Amino acid sequence: MNNHIQRSSVQKTICLILCILYFLFYVFHVNLTNRIDVHYGSDEWDYQTIAVNFAKGHGFHISGNYENPETYKFGHIDKNVFDKQELLKGIPNIHRPPLYPLLIGIIYKISGINPVVIVLLQLFLLCLLASLLPFISLRFFGKNGFWIGILSGFLFMIYAHKMANIFLPGQVVTLFLVTMYVYVFQGFLKTRSFKYLILASTLLSVSLLFHASMILVLGFMGTFLFIGIVKERDLKALYQLLAFVIINLLILLPWHLYAFGVLADLKKESVIVLNTITDISLDKEKKAEIISTGAPRYGMILMPKKEFSESEIGIIQDSVLRDAAYFGLNVETINESNIDFHKISLMQELIDAPSVFLIFLSPAKNMALDAHNEYVTDGWASKLWRYNAQSYYRNDGKEGQISFLRVFGFYKEHPKFLYLLAGSKIETAFRDNIYIKLFFLFFVLSFLFQKLNEMKWPLIYKRISGIISILFVIAFSFIPEINCFLLIAYGFALLLVFFSKQKDLPPLSFNWVFFNLVIFTVLAYGNSRYFDVLASLFALLSVHSFFCSLYYFKSFWRGDLKCDYHKEFLKE
């Protein structure tokens, strides 16, 4: 008992020292600046303006250029770019998850508008997470898991360098929350304790309000708890599922009620404003009166400043509204002279926008089609189909139908694009994360070596097979477009390990998050930042799989049939 307490105290001291050393190293080796270098329309642009507006008292989750350009602390900005914010001024930006800008806004209220404070805080969070990996590894892998976590922490901080001095607080907070969620849920699997379940559910729900792409994990976890009811047939399993549902409702429902209310008002009031401003029988004062009474919440914000002539109204009805309904709003063409016409386009987009959504609002009609068409290249979405009269969707005869049916029709008629687009998105998403590839390689090698060890072959055959396996996997790893193959190999190995009831499975909740992101990538587009929320766990599992594969290679090379990695190496 005393030895355990002493060992635990030493481990905590080591991790504290590592956290301090990590932080000091990065503070002196990153280029800290009090500016945000982002382009217009990026996530960070929206989040920064929403946060600054909240800190300056302009309301919750409100976009728009309420302050002068200097106040927002953007690195590069010009008047034309800044004027584009006039389009959204005063409208809640409900297609952005709320907690990211709210957290930044609260910090700005305390510290002033100083992005460098945010960068230092996210840097500290990265260092804290790296120093916690040994304790996370202890829970996953047993006694020697602590040293696996130490090595993983170093590797994680090398990868995290790219996030160290970039304004990415939402990404870093989500990374921390997801890692803690996987850690806590592993505790729930071992103890079936309500305490762990409540904490894991809370971490998952809160992470969704930072990073909406985690949405499918809710379904995976809920299904797992429901299966527990079917298998165990006791009240405890039922209460656990009810606790999970209630916690998610308490955390997620308020945002949804607020966002649905905003969207409903925007849709209703956009119709009133459009009908009013295009009514040539009304003068300017009468139009303002109708809008102020019929659309009291957003009407005056949406109402164009200029009075349209009869010929301009004809253009709006015959061209602007039609183009907005079909092509969507093109923010790149907005300038001070045409911003009133863009307000017309914005209202049409609001009217056409989906009325039902989870976590975040899809901001444009036919947005799903942008990610699934013949012009998608390198895994990114493309709007070219909107402007090319020969594109599939311009000629499918299904205008007005829901996007799912149109995408289904596209793949039904062009099945080759199903694997071409999915493959290119996966390749793009995995391209910049070396630890994904390392994890796949070492996990597959570990699986192969375990299977070789179980074979009743002559030792010389096992050794030759082992060398061939290593050469084969290493050779394949140098092929640029190999990530899809490794993903399939990982999934196949995962299933075989699961059905053989071996211990060397990655944590269940890690696989939920990982395959959730894979599905999200295929449905949306390839973005390596999606998988950054698993960066710490990829580093940890890569190191673990390396030692696991090394152990089993040594075992079958020696002909040791009774080896047990978990008992002998990890000392569980």
C-alpha cells in the first residue's frame, strides 16, 4: 500500500515537471502575436467577431462589424473585406456552435481583446494534456502504461507544435474534452459507475457544442447503453440510459430551442421583408412601417438601405431571387455598392435553409450537393456544379427535392464516384497526421504477429513470414495514396481481434470517435483538422501498438507460444 502511494506521488511529480517544461519550451519557441491571421469567411473569422461583439456588449452569438477593424485584432484586413460583415450585422450566427465563441468572449471580457491570451491558454491546455497522457495510459494499459504515456506525451507535443501558436482554441478545447471523454468512458466500462457515466456524458455533450462533427458519437453511445439493457435486463442499465438521455437534453436542448426560435423568426420575417420591398405600390415610409410591425426582430436588419426602382425590383424578381435560390450567396462578390442586393440573396437563402438540424445549422440550400458532385477534387467541396449548365444536378430533374435523394441519384447513375470521392476525402483528411498512419501500421503488424505466434508452423516459416510482413507493410507505407488501404486493414484487423476476444483492442469510445469522424469526412469533405481532436490518443496508441508488435515479434521469433503482452510487458 505504501509503495503504491509512493509510486503515485512520484508519478504525479514527474507529470507536473513535464507540464512546466513543455509550457516553458513552447513559450520561448513559438512566435506569439496579438493578431489573428485568418481570411474572411473562415471559422476563426466568425468566432472572433462573435466573441468580440459579446465582450463589447453587442449580444450573444451576434455577427457583424459593430467595432472598428482594429478592435477585432485581425492580422490583415481591408475595407472591402470588412464591409462584408455589414451583411450579417445583428443576426445571430446560429450555424456556428455556441461554446467556442462564448468561451473566447468571456475571456475577452476579463482580459480585454487580446488574442495572445487565448493562444497562451490553449498552449497551456496542450501541455497539460501531454502531461496527463501517462495517467490516461495507466488506465488503458496497466502498470507499465505510465512510461508509454511519457513517451507519447513527447510525440504528441511534437505534433501539437503546429497548433501551438495558431488561434485554434475551439480545436484545442475539443481535443482536451474528447481525450478526457475516452479516458472517463474507459473508467465506466471497468466499473459501471454512474459517476463515470454522468461525467462521460457531460464531456461528450459539451464537446458537441464546441465541435459539431462529433454528433454520431451520441448515437453510438446511446446504442451501446440500449444494448446493455437488452443483455442485462436489469433496472441499473435502464437508469444509465435514462441518465445519458437526460444529461444530453439538459446540455443540448437550450441551444437548440434558441437556434430554432431564431431560424423560425428569420424565415418568417425574410418572407415579409421580401414581399414588402418588392411591392411597387408602397412608398418607403409605408414599407418601413409594415416591416417594423410585421418583422420586429430582424426586419430592419434585413431591410436594404436603398430604395429600389421599379426596374431594379424587376431584376430582383427575375434574376437575383432566382440565382440566390439556385446558386447560393457568393460572399466573394460582396462590396459596398451591391450589398443591398446581397441582402436580398441572404433572405432567399434563409427561406430555403433547412428547418431541422442537429447542433449546427446548415447555412445554405443544397450544401450537401457541394460535397458530392463530379467537380469535387482532392477531397474538398466544390460549387462548380451550380454554375455549369452541363453538371449532373443542373439536369437531374429533381430541383426542390431533398438533398439526400439527389445525392443518392448521383451515385446511382455514377457509382464510380462513390469510392473515388470517399477515397480522396479520406486521403486528404489523413494526409497531414503522421500518427494515424503509424497507429494503423503498428496495430496491423501487432495483429499479424499475434496470429503468426498462434500458428502451428515450423519456426523457420514463422520467421520468414514475419520478415515478409514487416517488409510488405513498410513498403506499402511509402505509397502516397495508401491511407484508405490502411483504414480498411485496420477495420478488418479490429473485427478479427474483437471476435477472437483478444485484449489488444483500442478503447471502445476511441473507435466511436474515430469512425464518427471517418463517416463525417465521407459525408462532408476531407479536412485533417477533424482528426486533430484525436491527436493525443493517436500518439498514445501508436506507441502502445509499437511495443505490442515488437513484443509479439520477439515472442514468435523465439518460438514462445505462451507469451502474454498484458501480463509480462504491461504488468496488468
